[in-house]
Amino acid sequence: MILIVNICSHNLHYFEFVKPIEDVLIKNNFEFETRFYKDLKPELISEVDKVIISGTSLKDNNFLKNLKFFKWIKGFEKSILGICGGMHILGLIYKGKIRKQQEIGLTKVDFKDEFLGLKENVEVYELHNYYVESNEFEIFAESRNCLQATKHKNKSFYGVLFHPEVRNKNLILDFGKLK
């Protein structure tokens, strides 16, 4: 089962940032549950096969003030996909530094290696004010302005700054198929 961690502080943002992820999983017959990050229980986390941490809106940064709710990530040994804000969380849990860089709309991203089915030059949808750099993560893709896709050096933790639920849905599907 896949756990979708919703980091949206406002209920309406669920429809833009979480529901499209659920729709990809439903369409491809994946079993999943969605929980708001403050409602996660250790028992649920221990039962899941994979985790997707959603993104949220440009001005919704409440999750950054609540990183204590993500302490479980350090001990998690299964796969995680962090999307935008979810990528920020992964990087910050591993002593990353947050950097200001706004990107909104379609952007070309260059992948240096295959990354969850994406490779070479790909057009993605961006909606962020920040990115996070962490020495614990290898950079797999960059735009002209900043890093776009990373993977933890020792774990199956993937982060994308862009929003695959908008334009690159196969990335979510390929993550779901990881063994």
C-alpha cells in the first residue's frame, strides 16, 4: 500500500495537489491511503510499502514550521517520493539548506540520468518559491535556475521540485511500480 502524506494546510488545496496523485493511483489500481501529516500514526507508517509526500500552494509553508511531524523519515527504510514541498521536507530532514528561487509554469528540465522514467530534456510544471540543497542527496536534474530532481545517496528517497501530478504523471506511476 502507498501512503500519500497531505501537507496542504487549506482543504481546497487538496483538490489541486493531492487528488491528482490519488487519481493516478486509482487509474492504475494501486492501493493507497491519504493522511494529513499531523494525523500520521507510527502503526500506519510501519504498514505501508511506499510514501508520497505531496506538494502544496506557493504561500502554504506551514509544514516548514512543523518538521517534527516528519522525524519518522530518518528511520524509514522503504521508498519515498517527495513532490515540491515534500522534496523540501526530505532535504531539510537531512540537514539541507533552503534557498529562494521562484519558478511558475512550464520549465525545461535536463536529466543527467534516467529518473523514475524521465530522462534527457523534459518539460515540467513548476510552482515553487524555494528549493533545498542537501549533501545527502544526489542531483539528477536541473533547470536553468536550480536543482529539480534528487535521490538520497543511500536510501530509496526521491525528490522532485516540479509537480508530476500536473504534467508528468508517469513519474508517479513508475514510483508506484518500484520494488
